[in-house]
Amino acid sequence: MLPTPALEDHRGHCRCRACKLSAELCICGRLPRVEMPLRIVVIQHPREHHSQSNTGSLVHRVFSNSELRDYTEVMRDAAADVTGPWEPSTDYHVLFPRQGARVVAPGVLDRSRQSGTGPGSRSPARRRALVVLDARWRQARRMSHRVPGLGRFPFLTLPEELPAPALNLRRPAGAGQVSTAEAVARCLELLGHVDAARKLRESLELLVSRALFLRGKISRREFEHIERQRKKRETTGADGTTILVGEK
């Protein structure tokens, strides 16, 4: 679990600097730290840094081997380094529905390597990383074309038939568009990292429900129902067995 970060005064209200929620609703002490062989690189637009509706930072906080890179710094560093911000020993895949992107499915990362679409694709011992563009859709589209070197990596897209989340921090700009964290969770699930996807989605649901309650978008009754359901899941193991207090 992550330690609870410092609080700050925001327009006369005390809120957490990390999750942007009020002190009594702060989720930071409840977030897991998940280790996973697939590294996640989140490139975050500057406008997302202090947004309460941002979820890219949540991805970084949940996964211990992830990176959170500022878009402005990536562009600046790339201008100063001809090799760009990418490690030669890593096979990168970009999760963004650009034209020609492959639909995420089991084995899609292996197929990209075998087809030679990524640098150094012949070496089976190379590391893998998933690049995620954390921004509003129009900004993310521009980022997908502007980040140096990104275009030479395989792009991935989620299946169109996946259902929309029940609750959202932002109104989707179009059909099939979901938050950064939701997109990562769905991608991981389809790639076979089911437990990691579940933990990220549970963290996202915790953030979304508390943020919406804080904004007055859901009633106290709805919020308390969501909290009861969450606590019920927390006392149930992944295999459906009951976990007694002290066994977690």
C-alpha cells in the first residue's frame, strides 16, 4: 500500500496532493502496488497534472515498474538527444487507436515481435513496454504524431464491442472512448494480466465513485451503496472464498 501523501489547501478546502480528493475521501492509503513484467510508460499532457478527473497518474501509482513522463519534458529531451526517449533494449507498443492499429488480443505482442515491426524484434529476451498517452482525445491524437520516434512502434487499439463503464469522471467524446486507466485495465485483461487488470480497475472505481460524490454527481445513498459493495468484494478472495479479518 502507498503512504498517504501531504495535504494542500485548495480553494479553502483541504485535499490530497496525489489523488486530489478531500482528506476524508483520500484513496492513497488503499492503493495497491502491483508488479508486472510488462512496463507501462504514461506520457502525460501538462494539463492533466492537477486535474481531479485524470486517471493516468493512478496507473503509475498502482504499477511499481511504470513510468510517468511529462509530455513537455519528453519533447524537450528528444530535441536534445537524437536517439529519442526510447531504450534500444525494449520493444514498445502504443495503446492508441490510430489508423492501422492492431486490435488487442492474446499474443498480439508476440505477433508484433515476430513480424519485425519493432526495433530489435528478433531477440526473445527483450523487455516489453506499453506506451499510454494520457490526455484528452484531441490532445492525445496530436501527441501520437508529435512524440519523436513513437510512429515506428506498433499501435494497439481496444475491441469496439467492449461495454462502457457505469461511471465516468469525464463525458466520453465519442463511442468507445474511455479513461486512461480504464483503457489500460482492458488492455491488460485482454493480454492475460487478469489480476493486475482487476486491481487497477478496483482502484479506478474507488477514485471515480469518491470523486463523483465529492462533486455532488451521485447521492450519498448511491455512494454508500458503492462503498458497501466494494467492502464486500474486499472480504472475498479472487476464487470466491471468504477472507477472514487478518488474512489479507
